[in-house]
Amino acid sequence: MSSLFNPLNDKRRFRSYDTITPLLKNQTYSNKGWKNVLLIVVPYLVVGGAFQFIALRVAGLEFSSEVLTTDKHFFIIALFDLLVAFLLVAVFTVYFVKDSFISVGFRPGFILTDIFVGISTGFVIMFISLLILVQTGQVEVKNVDRNVVDGLWIFGTFVFVGISEELLLRGYVLNNLMVSFNKYTALVISSALFAFMHIANPNLDMLGFAGLFFAGLFLGYAYIITQNLWLPIALHFSWNFFQSFFGFNVSGNDFYSFVITTFQKENIWNGGDFGFEGSLISLIFQPLMIVSLYFIFRKRNIETRMSDRLK
């Protein structure tokens, strides 16, 4: 392993992984991290707003979220959001944080493994949840929709959403907050920000907000424990895609679903119109998955730490 990936030689690059590298447990914290987070807020709002306007014009729409009525519209918006995330995170990481863009979480190693784990996890959770809800009478399967084109639109949309939100919230925000706070405090703050970013989503209630917060914890922990964005991106994509695929709304938005479902009454088990994230089942699964991630990746992290010590 080169010095680039050796925590003994590069404390800043591995500043956030004190659980994995005990030698850094006594690290000191700097206010530079949270300042870097505040620094990107206004540019993100301004540049993001400008790109949103361009995206809506490209889609032939007016500047109003109410007109996003097709999966193609969401695809175009998600693409421009991805461009904003890459542009701003790259610029602020290189010129203000003074680090390489790769350091936000695009390091080589275990890429295919992490992507496979992330995608399969989202599939298993949503499939099992659908079975539970159907068997308990909370959801009824009505039909299937084999519209391949709409399926491809949402596939691309959720790829873009997974990359852009993880790049911004975990790769930049969480990464920088761990310069100023311990990993648990940084994780909670970044998860709260993640939930508040969705505050304007339709059909949001307190349970849905809690679901988003725990999703932030789940995704943020995946970033911390793997030291990369590959797993959280794959988890984020599969979490959204298979929600929609199996008939749930996604954070209050109604996308194409292969499995067409309905429910007689909105309640805390089926999540209602907000979707799976507004259900108690979601809140049960996410802490369980955080614990599972610890045991799945614990051996890899121990081996990595021992290898680094021999350098």
C-alpha cells in the first residue's frame, strides 16, 4: 500500500476513521471543517438554483416543482443536480479544503464488492418488506407494469441521485464535519442535514422525517466504516430504486413501479403516500443494517489496519 493510503503518513485523509486507526484516537479537532461546510451552502443554493432553472427549461417546463409529472422530468433534474454536486464538491475540496477530489471517497479498492453489497442490500430489504406488508394485509399487490422505458428513466434518476447526494452529504459535509467533531457527532449532524434537505418533499410527516434521519445515519455509517463512497452510493441507489420497483413512493414522490400496489388505509406500517421511509418497518431495518455493516466490514478494517502498521 502506498503512502497515499497510509494513515501514519496522512492523518488528514484518514482523520475520520479513528475507530479503525487507534493511533489517531487522540487527534485534535479544528473549526476548519464546519467552516468548510458553511462555505459551500450559499454557492450550492445559488448554483443549484441556476442549474435547476436550466434543467426545467431543458425539460420544457416552468420553474415549479409541481410540474415534475413524468419520470423523464425527474431524470433531467437529477442529472443537473449531479453536475452541481460534482462541480462544487470538486472546486471546494481542491481550492478550499486543499485536498484531492479522490479523497472525498473515490479511492480504489473493494469497488465491485461494495457496490454488490449495497445493491443486494436494498433489494433484500424492500423485497422482504413488501412480503411482510402483503402478508399482514397492509399492502395489496394489484398488477405489474412492464414499461421498460419508464423503468430506465427511474434507474438513471436514482443512479444520479445516489451519486450526487452521497458526494455532497457524505463525501463533503460528513468528511469535513469529522475535522471539527468526533465521528458520532458529525454523523448525527450530517444525518439531520440530510433529513432537512427533504423537508419540502410531498406527504412528509414526523415518521417520514425520522426515516430520513435514520437513512442518513445508515448511509453515513457506511461511508465511515468503508472509508469510501462506493457502498453508500450503491445503498442509496438500491434503497430508492427498489422502493419504487416494489410499489412504494420514494420520499413522498410517485415514480414508476414495476409492482403496482395499493393500501386501504394510510398507517405507520405501510408508510402511506410518503412511502417506505415513512413506515415503522423502515425504522426497524435501518438500525439493524448499521449493526450488520459493522460485522460485515469489521474483518476488512482489521486487516487494513494491520497492513498499514507494517508499512
